[in-house]
Amino acid sequence: MRRQIPLYIVLVCGIVFVIQFFIPSHESEFIFEYGQDWVMVIGILALPLGIWSYLRKTWLTAVKKPKERFFAGVSLFGFAIMMLTGLKRESLMAGSLYMELFEYVLIPIQATIFSLLAFYIASAAYRAFRARSVIATMLLGTAFIVMLRLIPLGPISDVNQALVGWILSVPNMAAKRGLLIGIGLGAIATCIKIILGIERTYLGRD
Amino acid sequence: MKWHEKMLNIDRRWIYLILGVAVIVPAVVSFHVPVNVTPEVRRVYDFIEDLKPGDIFYVGIDYDPASLAELHPMAYAILDQCFRKDIKPVVATLSQFGAGMAEQVLSEVAAEYGKESGIDYCYLGYKPYPAITIMLMGVDFRVPFPQDYYGTPIDSIPMMRYVHNFDDLKGVISLSAGTSSEFWIIYGYGRYFMPLALGVTGVMAADYYPYLQSGQIFGLISGIKGAAEYEALTEYKGEGLKSIPYQTTTHVVILAFIIVSNIGYFASRRSKK
């Protein structure tokens, strides 16, 4: 019974919303809005569960692993400070402590971490882009041409720009389109399997 | 160790150091790098340029701080163009970290032109579940956003009084570093046929060319180069054009390392024969 009820809900909702998509009417729109409200309600109910899970796991890490206690403490402190400073609506205005923390702590941290990628990419490009085979040479040549578009090459720049445009809109697009069609067909097949209850992994192992 | 073996085995710390120097050089020695404007960027510029004063245009700040360097300059240049032409932007974010950044860029550019919230622009804030939010905006903005970011009910906002759904907008541009751009294509264009353009990070750009050719998006701004192209078109003095020298020097270094690596590889193969 614990497994059958969710399967029936998925079956009914799946069929109703597939049919709804193709019927443009007020009734159909009402069903759509009502369904979307339910998705939000479910999502909101999942939020406290996520917070509880995060707090519990971080707390247990702090208690059981002395080496990670400091980092767990920083994580819990960050969570508490952002939650407390962001409780009031005024905290969303520019100049509030919440916004200052966001602008001067979170933004630089995320931007810095992402910027470090440039160093890893440089190291990876040096090791990976070697003309070991015909396919590797094609990859190397393509990457070289695409990267060259950022470098001023005088009169050759326009030719290179046109070449980059051709690479992106012909071979790249052919490959991407094939992938997208494959992914689309795969997604339809998976959805049908979920709606019909053949694919049940989302229910967990129990 | 032979010379070609040395070329093949450069310690990664040397690579990091040289790249670090390459990043610093443009900060010390300023130089200009010319920017060629691509047709996909020009189409976005032309679309907004052709709008009439008072037209409503949706700008989605759908990225987080990790992609700020690439996408923030686009947001500045596009909003500057909108305000310069008296186009009224409706701004919202589908990224959980986007709310603060959207408020920052919008209030800064609006202040430059003396534009007022609720009259000249509307900032709706953040809502989770991008796909659902896009679909609900297609029904009525009031469903996902009963109030704007500052807590004002949508019906009390003069600019939004006659704006109900996508039918009342002239177009959409989503500046995105994640899946929300795909949701915009699937639901924004696929369901409501909104004229849609995207601003994406450099690494994402190749994924969106099929949508450009099929006409599902009318324009595409990719990465900091795209932002610089847009700034060149709008003549906006932003971070896009300033960032191009940094990208140029780092790309020169990466290309140099690739060349060194391949010279070493071929020399090593020849010596083995």
C-alpha cells in the first residue's frame, strides 16, 4: 500500500497534466494553476526537512570528527548569521547587514572559487590538448581556432571570427542537435515508464 | 632530462604562476583590444533598440555570484539601453542567489537615469522552481509574484496595472548560468511563443546555437566577450570591455602552453624513432 498510493498519484497526475498541456481552456488552466500550487506546497514542506537534515549532519560531524569541528562550526555560524540577519523584509534593502554580508562575503567567495577554474583549465589544456591521434588533432585544432577569437590578429581576425561562427553553427550544432533529439526521446521514454509505474527508483529502496 | 621531456613535464605550479602574471599584466599595463560584434549579439541590441518608449521588456537575472563576472556586465548594458530608450523593464530572478545582485544592478542603473521603482521599472524578486514560475508568469504575474521585491502589491504598482502575462511584454532576455535558460526555451517560447534572447556564460554558449538557428531564440550573448560586444554597441562604459584584455592575455598564455606541449610531444616522438 505504501508503494501503490504514490504510484497511483503519479499515474493520475501524469496523464492529467499531459492532456491538460494540449487543451487551451479556462478549466484546463485552472487545473494547471491548482497543480502548480501543489508543487510549491510540497517544495515548501521539503524545506524544513532539508534544514533539519543539514543541521543534524553538520552537528554530528562537529561532535564526532574533531578535525572537522572548526569547518562545521563555520558552516553553522554562517547559516545562523544569514538566517537571523535576513528575517525582516527590510533586510532585503541595499545597505542592510544581510545585503552587506551577501555583497562583501558571499559574492567574493563564489567569484573567487569560480575564478580558480582558469588555473585548472590552463593546466588541463597543457596536458590534454596534444595531437596524439587524428580525432585529438581535430579537437586541438578546433579549440585553438575558438580560443584565437579572443586575441586580436589584425586582418586575420575577421576570417577567424567567420571560421568560429561556422564551427559553432555547423559541426557543433549538428552534434548538439543529435544529442538533444536523443535526450528528448530518452526523457519521453523515462516519463512514460515513470507514469506507468515501470520505473520506480524515485520511490527509494524501501 | 632532455629538452623536449622538459617541455612535456612543466610543473603545474609554473603554469599557475605564469597564468597569475598574465592576469596581473593588464591591470598594470592598460591596452585596448578591438572587439568584433557577432550577428547574434547585434540581433539582441537591434531588438531592444527597435522597441518604443513605454514598452515592457522582461530581464531575467537568472545567475549566481559565481557567474557574476561574465553576466553582470550584460545586465548593466541591457538595463542601461532600456532606461536610455525609456523602455520599462520587468526584472525577476530564478536563481536563489540572484535577488541581491539584481537589486544592486537595477538600483544602480535606475539611479543614473533618475528612474523610479514601480513607475519606470518593476523588480519582482526571486521565486523558486524556474519552470513553474515561468509557466505561472505566462498565466498572470500576480500568481507567482503577488508582491514586488519591496513588498508592494503588484496591483498597487502603476507600471504593472495593465501588465498581466507574457502577452503584455514585448520580449524576454534571460541572463543565465544554469538550467533556467532551457526552461525559458521550453516554456517561455515553447508554450507562450515569447520572443526570447539569452545571455549565457562562455562555456554554455555552444549548447544554445541550435536554438538560435531554429529561431527559438532570436539572439545570444555569450560570456564576457558577448558582454563586451554589447557594450561596444550600446557605448556603455562597463566591465565587459575592461575585461577583454585580461581574457586576451590569459588565452595567449594557455595557447602558448598548448604549443609548447605539442612541440615537446612531437620532438619526443621523433627522438623515440
